[in-house]
Amino acid sequence: MEEINAYHEAGHALLAILVGARVRHVSLIPEWGEGPDRFAEIQVEWPIDQFTSRELHQKMVMVALAGPVAEMIHTGAPYHPGLVGEWASDWQAAWHSVARFISDRQQRMIFLERATKELYTLVSQDHHWAALAAIVDELVAHETLDGDQVEHIVQTWL
């Protein structure tokens, strides 16, 4: 379970860096005060003054969906991120972010499904997957990484 959680959180971390956010920390040891269903956590800082509202929310969608996508690639199981219970909070975060610029529910779903496919292609690229796997290795070894450590890992591969 720890390894799959590491892939999930590494997906979020990698995409956060790729879209211009900063990872504060990522951990396989969540603070339990946040809810009993959490097995890991990541904290991301957004430079909100650098993006339009739409850009910011599009980037938030990508980061939210990147955890489920990393799990899909790792396991080889092509699930719909909106239908897996463990990914409910990620899907909900993506859904709420996209609602900021797409009001129609059907169009929102189309946008999220397209974003998931695009992320799958992006994260599957060899250099991105190598960076993600390196984050996973360090996360499994140390259980918690600070943002500087994650950024160093990603820059090594990209």
C-alpha cells in the first residue's frame, strides 16, 4: 500500500512542479487530524499572482488528477478517476476547480476526461516517468520529502 500511495503523491508532486507551483512537502505519513481515510498527503503553494484565474484552476485540475493518473500508469489499470473511491477527493478537487470556468456539468466532465487522457500521455513520457519514479524511490525510503528535495529530484531528470 505504501508504494501505491507513493506513486499517487509523486504524481501530484511532479505535476505541481511542471505547472509552476511549489511543493511544500509530500509525505506517506499524513496528519490524522485531516480525516481517517488519508494515507498520504502533499502540500502545494500556488503563485496566484503569476496566473489568470482560469490558468490557475486549469493547473489545479492537472495536479489533482495527476495522482490517480500515476496510479493508473503504475498498475496498468485504466480506471476513470471519478469512479474510484480512493480518488474521490482528487476528483472532487478537480471538479470544483473546473467549475470555476466551465458551468455546464456535461462540458465539465468532457474537460476532465480529456485532461486525464492528456495527463496519461504526459506522465507516461520516459523523462517524466523517470522523474516520478525517482520521487517514489525517495518517498518510500524516507516517508517525507520537503519541497526542495522534490524539486532537486525533478530537475535531475528534466
